Amino acid sequence: MPYHPDILILGSGTTAFAGARLAAARGARVLMIEQSHLGGTCVNWGCIPSKTLIDKAEMYHAARRGMNWGLNLTAGRPDCKTLMALKRRAVETVRETHYELELENTPNLEVLRGHAAFLSPHEVQVGSDIIRCPKILIATGGTPRVVQIPGLNEVAYLTSYSALQLPCFPKSILILGGGVIALEMGQMFSRFGTRVTILERGPVLLSEFDIRLTSQFQQILEAEGVHFLFNVETDRVEQRGNEVCLHARVGAETLELCAERLMLAIGTTPVSEGIGLEKAGVQTLSTGFIRVDRQLRTTAPGIWAAGDVTGAPLIAPAGAREAMTAMENMLDPATASTIDHRLTPMAVFVDPEFATVGMSRLTAEANGIQALENYIDLDRVPKAHVMGDRQGGVLLCAEKGTGRVLGVQMLVPRAADIIHEATLAIRFNLSVVDLATTVHVYPSISDGLRLAAQDNARLQGLLDGPVMAEITK
């Protein structure tokens, strides 16, 4: 069957669909190429299945925790058959209602199944089909990173993909990595009864967050039974009976740790190999991520790239926004649209949640902006006492003199929802006075953002006496 698209997209995940949707709405004929399931990583192997189990782990944990508050509930062993079926239904429902149905109902949009590889800058082969197109978007995404640890090929190790396909939860697990996936999956496994040990190569968890937040979260997980080791250098792994044993060093000390399963949570590798980038003239960085400019153009004229295949921030909404930016430029180069990820919020779906948007004080000052950063403990927020969760806090960064909000980090319940208030404040150049003088629901966790803004405004002398007296009543 001959294909003559105006725009060709490699991939059909969140990034690809965002670009395809925009182009089709503008009247362009769009062809997406997909070698697996519609929806990509987020729907099939990442966000949807993991957050489904994380949510149920939180419910299971809350049932047992309620005994401390006179809620005498009895939490039996988790029913893995029911939980895994629920996870599969969530994936299938989102894939069907958000992707397959949209594909059926969107004029000018088609999907060709198969593996795509460039033959030249404007020719792509899929099976026996050769498709020529003047404008191409690469949105092939990423996959869990695997490093060559001696002995790894002889053990049945897990990644974030395969860990979500287990029929039930292991008795014990070693997790290499101390980032987002390690913490999300580690807490989930622990709450379902797995003995979890997290091994981080560096000195801290979640290096992109402030130590005042990450140290508190480490204490939360340790209280739940998770064990941590830092500055770990892995030497080798081996299968020993029904367990995987890891041999490592921490400074001068040698360690041997054994568990039923070993999981790698050490980052993302771009899906950039095997698609003929060299024949297309598309250059990659040393990490394998595709090199793009602020308009998402690759080094090959007529080829753009977006999403995880281009590198950080490696989150689905960011990829979608990148694809839309790329598509604007593909359809009308005169727009010269660019993307600024300082306006892209990010969250870690642990309990309580981390969220961040914008710049820290150090980042701001590196960009020539004088900034004042202040921190408040969650203990100051009345709703935290209502909920019984008082560990966490809010960190706010604002420009000195103007009070313009530059960045926010938080570790609070439902931070992934609350961070959008801070995102809007940064996007529309609001000040700490604007946040401090905005009426918030009481009691609410989001009131913590108002309190942080109030403190910052007071420290900068931006609130006069009468206004300050009114908002602190």
C-alpha cells in the first residue's frame, strides 16, 4: 500500500500523538510508525501501570496505619491476582480510550505497524514499504538503562518495565539507583511486604531536590522498613540458588547483599539505535540522545525530534509539549517556536509526593538573577496536623527586590496537584506578594505555598504593615 504523508512520525506514544494531533487538526496527512503498542512507554510500561500499583499500595498502607488513630482495620495479604488484573485494565482502558479511539476518529491520521529505519534523510523503510516524506518527527522515546555489570547476564534481573510484569511481589529486592523510579517502585514494593534495599552510587537521593526535603523522605522510608546504602560501587552479581547476590564496595568496605530479585533503576537510554540515524545525517550526543536545538530541529534539515529520545526532562508532558513545539515549526517555520523547560513541572509519585518547577537559588544566580530562597516545614501547615502527616516542607525561590517567583520545590501530600499553582505563578510573572495575598482554602496543604510566599515577602520587606497584619490574622 503506497503512503504519501505530509508528516511522518516515528513512534506513537504521548509525544508522537501530541504532534500528530496538532498536525492532523491543521489539515496535514500524518502517518505514525509503531512497532509495539499504541501509547508508548507511559501508557503501557511506565506511568499508568506503575501509578496504579503505587495508588493501591498507598491505600493498603493507610489501612494498616489507621490502627494508630483508632481505625481498627485489618489488612490481610495483598491479592496479587486482583491487583495485576486491575493494573492491566487501567493500561488497556487508557490505551483504548485515549489512543485507539482517537486514532479511529481523527481524519488524516494513520498508523503503520513495524520497525522504521532511515534509508536517507527523507526515506524510511518499514518492512517492504519505503516511505518518502519531506518532514519527519522522531519520537521513539526511551527504555530503561542497563549497564554491563559482571555477571548481570547470568541473573534474572529486573528493570522498571519487567518489574511491573511480575505476577506478585517478591519477598526481597535490591534496587540499584536512588532516583525517581527507584523511590517510587521501592516504596510500592515495601508497602506490599517486600524487604527493600536501595543502593545509590552517589551520596544522596534525588539529587535534583533540596537536601532538606530528600533527607526527610529518607527518614520516612526508613520508618517504613526500607534500607539505604550510599556511595556504592557495584563490582559483580551472581545467582546463588533462589537469590541474586551483589558484591559491592562502600569506600574501603566490601559488601555482599543477597535478595530474591535485583532491579536496575539507573536511568533511561534513548531508543536511537537501529533506526538508521547515520543514514539520515542525524547526530547524537555521546549519551545516544538526539542532538536538537531550541526549536527541536536535528542536525538533518527536515527532521525534528522530541520527547525522551532527546534527553531530559524525560517526562511525558514535557515530551508532548516538545512535539507540539516541533510541529509548529514543521508546519510554519516562520513561527520559530521554542521551548523553555523552566516552566515544566515535575513530580515524584511517592507518599508524600515531591514536586518542583522553575529555578533554585543556585540556578537563578548562575543565570545572573539575585534570588532569595526560604523554606518552611510542613509542620507549620494546619492541614498537616489534621492529616497526621507532618514530615515535609516547601522551598520557594524569588527574585530579590521584585519578589518575582522563580521556583518552588515541595515534599507534601498531593504535591503533584499543588505544584501547578506555582507553575502558573512563574509563567505569568507573579510575585510572592501575589501568592501571599491570594485567599487559600483553609485548612489545605496548598496553604503551605502561601505561607512560604508570605515569609519570603516579609524577608524582602515587600509587605507593608497593614497588609501583613491582615493576611496573618
